[in-house]
Amino acid sequence: MSEIGDMVDFLKANPFMTMEDYLWKYSIPMIKIMGMDNSHVNYLSEKQSKNRGGKTIDTKNMSIEELNNDLGTKIRFPNE
């Protein structure tokens, strides 16, 4: 691939950026990081989850106190 092809692909994927910004405002490492797509999440099926030792969480019967965030700490509400 060429640098021009990379630039065109990046500008198509990021319409908020102008060509002038691409060429002069951002460094090459910044553009490489911005070009990575980290937005895709792969959800496991129940079978895959069981194979990996994951647990199913029943949120319908959970109280607010039992809910945890991704770091495993209790969720604190402003009125607490």
C-alpha cells in the first residue's frame, strides 16, 4: 500500500478530519493510533462462556447493591 492510499482510506473512515489536518496537524504515530479500530466487541455464546469459565449474571433478580462495574467495585450513587 502507498502512503496516499493510506491517507485516502483514513480520510474516508474519519470524515471529521480535513486533508490539511492529516498532513500538518497530527503526527504519524497519532494517525496510526487513530486508525486502529477498537470499537468491535465479540460477544460469546453461552457455550463459549461456559467453556471459558464465565458466569451468567441474572440482572432481573439483582438488587442495586449487587451490581458491580467492570473493575469489580460497587457502584456508588450521588445520594449515598
